[in-house]
Amino acid sequence: DAAFAKGDLDRALYFYVESLNIDPAQVSTLLKIGSIHRQRGDQDRALAAYRRVLAVEPDNVNALEGAGLVLLDRRAHDSAGELLGRAAAHDPNRWRAFEGLGVLADLRGDYAKAIESYAAALKVRPDRASLYSNRGYSRYLAGDIAGAEVDFRAALSVDPAFDRAWRNLGLLYVRQKRYEDALATFERVEARAAALNDVGYLAMLEGDYSTAESYLSEAISVSPTYYRIADENLERTRQRRSQAVT
């Protein structure tokens, strides 16, 4: 535990494994081993540790949540949903479980359920910018543009440097045809040429081809030597515009 507190995960893992060799049924130690493996990206060993806990204590909330999140990362969505749902049912303070359930609901296109899940997580962690941003994106997908903007701005009030919230806000502005606002927003997190390209590309997807051409052409003029992607997007825009006319 002392090594873990210092961030020395290798040393902590060594001693936890030694402890298990003495007493293989230590649930708390297995949970710590699972946590370390998950932090290090070793999903197989993390899942094995959590499953050993669940074999002894089927309703252990830490193991349910930990295993559910690992399975979510591995795109085993049905199994992840079952475990995260059980964790959330046992403990309404399990905000990570609710967040995972929100992600799964978004993937199913059930945006109302996603919004509900993120709201439950926010009751526990109103200081998490990612939760506001995720709920805002669910609202955006559900067509609640005003609610989405409120959430994106809430995320940025919590963490002004939160990249994903700025990008989501820019996406929303393009949908509203507030192109200059979108450009200023994207420029908070990337170079001007990239921001111009993003606005142009998104305008193209919205079917606003004249605006797309304008921004993509400017992106090329700002950075003609390396920004080939804007040139490709400009050609794609002209092809779509021509197809729309014909």
C-alpha cells in the first residue's frame, strides 16, 4: 500500500502478489491488483483479478465496476452493460459505472437513457468536465441543441482546457451555421489551418458547399506547404457540389 501510494506500481504489484501467495482469497488485494493492471492497460490480467473476486463475492461492487469498465474498453458491450448495471444498482454513488452505462446507451442510439445515466454520474461528481461534455453530446445527437451548448459550457467552466468540450462546441456551432464562432472555438485547441479545415469539412457534411469551399480554400492559403488534407477536402466538396447540381 505504501508503494502504491507513492505511485511505484511495479513494487506495489510485487508485494500484492506475494501477499496472495500467502492467502489467495484476499479480496482487497485482488482488487488492488486489478486496479494496477487496469491503470497499466493490461486488460486481461485486470479482468482475471476482478473475476476472481466475483467468484468469491458475486456482488462485490468494486469488482463489478472494474470488470464492466474493462469489458467496455474491449467492446464486449452486453457483458459490460450487465456488470455496470449491477454495480450501479448496488451503489448509486458509482459514477464511473453510470458513465459507462451512458456510453453504452449512446452506442445503442438511446440518447434519453444516456442523458439519464450521465445525470446520475453528475450527481456524484459535478466536478467532472467529461461528464458534462458526454451528456452534452448525447443532447446534441438527440436534437437538443440548446441543452447541448449549456453542457459544453458547463464542462469548460469546470476545465477551461478540456479539448473535447471545445471541439464539441465547435461542432454545434457549425450545425447552427455560426461558422466564425466555430472557427474561434476550434482555434482554442488547434492551429488556424486545422481549424479552418475542420469548419470547412463540417460545413461540407452539412451540405453548405459554398461555405465549405471558402474555409477550405483559406486553410490551403494559410498553410499551402503541408496542409494537403484541406486540398483533399476541397476536391471532395466540389465533387459533392457537382453531384448535388446534377
